[in-house]
Amino acid sequence: MTRTNSVDRALRERAEAVIPGGMYGHQAVGLLPEDYPQFFSRGEGARLWDADGRELLDFMCAYGPNLFGYGNPEINAAYVRQMEIGDTLTGPTALMVELAEAFTGMVGHADWAMFCKNGTDATSMAMVTARAHTRKKTIVMAKGAYHGAAPWCTPRRVGITPEDKANQIFCDYNDVASLEAAVAAAGDDLAAIFAAPLKHDTFIDQVLPDPEYANRARALADESGALLVVDDVRAGLRIARDCSWSTVGVEPDLSTWGKCFANGHAISALLGNNKARNAAAHIFVTGSFWYQAAPMAAALTTLKLVRESDYLERIDVLGLRLRDGLAERASAAGFGLRQTGPVTMPLFLFDDDPDLRKGYCWSSAMLERGVYVHPFHNMFLCAAMTEADIDLALDAAEGAFKVLQGAAPTLAPIEKLAFLLA
Amino acid sequence: MTRTNSVDRALRERAEAVIPGGMYGHQAVGLLPEDYPQFFSRGEGARLWDADGRELLDFMCAYGPNLFGYGNPEINAAYVRQMEIGDTLTGPTALMVELAEAFTGMVGHADWAMFCKNGTDATSMAMVTARAHTRKKTIVMAKGAYHGAAPWCTPRRVGITPEDKANQIFCDYNDVASLEAAVAAAGDDLAAIFAAPLKHDTFIDQVLPDPEYANRARALADESGALLVVDDVRAGLRIARDCSWSTVGVEPDLSTWGKCFANGHAISALLGNNKARNAAAHIFVTGSFWYQAAPMAAALTTLKLVRESDYLERIDVLGLRLRDGLAERASAAGFGLRQTGPVTMPLFLFDDDPDLRKGYCWSSAMLERGVYVHPFHNMFLCAAMTEADIDLALDAAEGAFKVLQGAAPTLAPIEKLAFLLA
């Protein structure tokens, strides 16, 4: 059956007229296979329906926010209940205090919380707080790490000035010598060391944190008086019920959170320890909707589910089932498939596939079989997934590997990904 | 009756432990009179209830977002309906296209729209778009104008580097010669002229835009190839059903929107004309929740109410009734009260009141009478207000002027506002 995607095509045409480039940001499908839908019509549990009504088992989870299932009834009920009482008001409600108490009660290093809307708000606040605390400027970060899309951190240089990117020194993730060199290069001007909880850059294999690297980052920050920041916006709550680096025994001074802690409702957070409290109290950051109460109600319910349910153990088991099952099927079909990162945040890349033509072909065949996987960005599992869903994905994968076997010898280059070969 | 504010006090104490400084941002009440509540418990229509359950007629409207009444049933129903279908998904829904069509259909200069979460997101995108379009760096802005709280624009310097504020030249609002000098100082590096739709800085009288200034800004941008940006985040939809500078006959290239166009649900926007489209299509900006569909549903309903109701004419009439009534009562009580800005966004400042001690006394007396006014920030009217509400506020004002008459001779200095005297 050839799908026409006619509703999606029509929406793209209308979007082209009123949205620059037809779509922008991380959900623009310009770099995805042609058959990937741009627009969706519905979400429920682990499933999405695209604009043409096709049902898809979704391994992107909205790029992270969907942790307990799209439209989770308990979380949405908490949202609606609070929305009807009061949401965006002339000041915060008691829920802001309750949420700060709940979050800091759960995250080991955290003594305080500040809430905002974007993950980028949280990482920007972390940077400003570190500079306020140290009265120094330089931020050390890993090359290729994504910390948001504000001028100081956006990965694309269009419209960005050299001054926007000033006072930054880059190291290689997990490379202790490179981290030491970056810190040395900062001289006596080090304000913060930023760290992703794992290397989760697009287009390349994910890499878990080396405990030696994490511990060295902590020690270097302590020696210089700089703050250590773990950017847990993407990985938070899919690795631990605490900051993700708690799993390697390292506590940061600041951690940034977003995406899933209100299960897709708009709220992010900066958490910090007492060392950074005074600085955080003196910076000026705010937003029109930062104090709205309904997302805080949703976050309180989400954090309760985090604390009281076995969601993390369940998505770990599901992720392992997926990883093992895929490895077996890839191997049986004669493909080298690299599955990297935590099993709850997998990334799949084929061996000998520099411009992703195999990955494209396989992902499209998965989509055709009703399973949405991403060919070059890490994916996410959610607690609404079941063993039957994983088995459905594995069945789809078996079929997709067969498609790839047939197509592999004659796959055309992916023109739009030619930059990967450079 | 002496109020204890006991619930508010208890919440502040708990907040002090888990939120830096107890509260941050524009809704922190640190600079307000001591009896102002920090926490609220409910909102409905034009009314708020503070954490202690006191009912207040609210002239802050959540600092703008409340345009059609807190908890507007029609707008909230649209929100909930869409939330249940699908909200934060792996891509946008058709609502994003519909909203871009609706918004650009309403705003004269706009050919396209990009949606985001914070007003600051929109102003930051405007800056980056202008730099991408011109391949130049300098932004001309008016001194004291608020364009958000990112490092490049936050009004407080704590944690901010000189590089964060690089490539900015300041002029005086409404001063053509000063604007011309700023543009001349930019040389051949002018990327954008930013303009607030009116001078709505805190602590000082508001000033409406001089059409000569607005026209000169347009001409200077055109002569240099720079973009003209009107930051309508605060004033949008309370002055016109179009960009606010349409009322002085000037169309910008970019305009920024937020706060009220989804009546308090979290969404902001950058609108632009075709000149800026290509640049906007090539910058990289995004956020985890920027494509969520429920706030777009709320925005579509809000914009429908904007187009199809007489809300603007009604709040104009109410604002005029308030202004005239207050002028009369202030004068009768022997006070010079300066009421500035559009009647839908009033600011009240007393003559001969450099550290606002009169304003503080009067505002506290208004609060005591159940009316929430702000002593130094512009306020907002909403369409849920009635003539009876205005009359209630005027009765309260009469009483508050009497209190001030009694207290004026012995008012103590406001220590925390001593900086205003410097």
C-alpha cells in the first residue's frame, strides 16, 4: 500500500506560506526521510497518529517530554483541576513552594529550585548563576553537546555574533586530559564546567559518562571555586530518580531539568545547592508564564509517579528487551547495528553507513510498519509502553531488516545528509 | 480590621528554604508595600484571591496575560479539548498552521509567524533574525526599555558579562535626534532598531509614541537595510487588533507578542514580513514545548474573541471611566495624580513623591479596600471588568485618598526604594 500523506502534504503547503521554511527547530523533519510526517493529529499512551490518521508506536516521545504516556489521565486531571482554580495569576500559588519542596526532596544535590519554561531558560540561568557566584566568565563545555538554542548555545551560527559565544572553552567529553586542558586554558576565569549527563549528540554514537571524567570535573570545579552544572534536561528521570550523575557518584552544584518532569506540560527548572543560592537569588530572570500553577500541579503529580511507581525499572526492562531483540535480529539479517546510550534513551546507527542511507531505509521501513524511530537522534521510552509494544517493534524491525537486505546494494546517497561525509 | 496574612507569611517562610530569596522575577513582591501578598490561591474573571482567601479586584491581570478574564470558560475549554487530543507531541498539529494563518491575517505587517514560550524567546529571535538578515550586529534600543530577561537584555547586571551586552547602542525614546545619533554611531553595522510600542518603563511616567519618532525609526531602518522591530509583548492587543504602532501609521518588519494572546496559556510569537522570512528560516531556535497544541488552541479562541468581540472598545471605555473618575477624586482630595499610558494600561504616580511613599500609602489603602493596584509598574485592564468594578475601584480610591490625606504629613521614607532618590 502506497501512502499518500495527503493531509500532511496539504498542511506543509499551507505552512510554507505562514511559517518560515514551513517549520523550524528540532521538530522540523527537513533532515528526515521523505515519508516522515511533519504534522500529527493525536497522541495517547505510547502512540501517535499522524495528520493522515496513521497510528504509530512512537519511540521519540515528543523528544523526551512523554514519560508517562501521552494524555496521562492522572497528570492531565491535576493540570485541569488547577487550571480551573487559577493558572497564570498576578503571583505564584502555594504549588510553587510544594513543587520546589518535592523536587529538592528527590534530587540529592539540590537545596533550592527555580522554575522556568524552556530547557534553555534553565541552562542560561545556570550560566548566569555561575558567573554571579564566581564573578568570573569562562564556561567549559564539551564539543558538540547541546545545551539549548539561545544565542550563547545554539548549534547553528546563523545570526549569532562572536560575542554571543565569548568566554567559552571546549573539551572532549569523557577525555580527562582535554577537560584539564580546557580548565587550564580558563586560567583564573573559570565560572562553570557544564556537563551533559552522557554524550547524547546527534548523528554519532551515544557514550555513557566515564566516572573518572565526572569525578575530575567535580574536583576541578572545587579546586577553582567554579560551579559544576549537569544539564539533565534531556536525560533527567530516564536514568535515575535523582540527577543522572548520581549514578556515577558525582553531585553537581547546579542541575537543569525540563521536558518530562510534568509529562509534556510546559515547565523547566534549575536546581542548585546552598553554595549557589545567594548568586541565584540576585540574578534577574523571569518570564510571563514561569509561575503558572497548572504545569506545577502536573509536575507534582508526575514527580509523585516518579517516586511511587516502578516506571524506571519497567522502562529499563523494556529497553533491554528492545536492545537484545534488535541486536539478535540485526545480527541474523547480517547487519552491524550499534545501539548506544541508556536502554531507556536508545540511538541506533548502522555500521558502514556514513551518510545514513541504511539507517534511512530501515527507519522508513519501520515507519511503514507503524513504528516511529529516528535515524540519527536518540529516542526515548515511556512508561506507557508494554512488552507487546516492544515485540511489535521487534516484529517490525525484522521486516525492516529484510527490506534493507533487498535494498542495501542499490541505496542512493542521501543528498541532504552529504554534510556528514565532509 | 488588621489582617494577619498568616497563610502568605507561612508560605514565604517555606519558600525561603527552597527558592532563592524566597521568590524571583517580576512577580517577587520585595519592592512592594509590606502588606502585599506574595502568594495567591485563585483567579476568576477580573478577580484574584490571595493565599489568605482575600478577594481582590486585580488591575495587574497577571502582568498582562489576563485579557478575557481569569479562567475564561471558552478559552479554557478549547485548551482542555486539545489537551485531551494531543498537546506536546513528536511534531506540531494542524493548529500551528491555523494559528499562524489567523495571527498573520490580523496583524498588518505580518506574513509569517514563529511560536515560542517566553516573550524573551520572541525578542531574542527577533535579534538573531535581524542579524541573520543583515549580516550586521548592532541593535539600537531605547534606554530603560524592557525587552526581556535573557543575558543580552536583562535589566540587572548580576552574572552578566560585557560581551552579553555587546553590539547595543541606546537612544532616548521619542527623541528623534538621539535615535539618529544612535543609528549614526552604529555606522554600517546596524542590524535592527528595537522599539517598545510606548515608553512603559517601571517607576516613571509612561509616554505614548511620537509618530515622528516612529516614522523616523522606520525611515532609518529602511535607509540602512536594518529591520525595525516593535516589541508588543506587553502592550499587544490592548492598543489595537494589530501591531500597536499601526495606530501611528508605522509597520515594523518584525513584531514580538506574548502574555495575553492565549489569555495566560503559555505561548509567545515572533511575527515578520517577507523581507525577513529567509533569515528567519535559517536561524536555529527551538524549545521542548514550543509546538504544544493546547496553548495554540487557546490562542485561536482568544484571537477569535479579539476579532469578533468589542473587548477593545469596552476596556477603552472602562479605562477612561477609571481615569476620569480617579482624576476627579485625586483633585478633590488635593493630590496631583499623574495617570499615564493608554487607559487600558494605566500607571499612577503621585506628584512630589520621589521615593513613592505617597504611592505606597495609597496603594496599600486600595489593597485594604479589595483593589490590587501597583505602585510603580503599569497595570492592565481586562475584558471581564465591568462598570461596577470600575466604580468599586473609584469608591476604594476615594477612601484611599482620605487615608493618604491623614497620613501624608508623617509618611516615613521607603527605605527599599531609596535608590529612586539617587
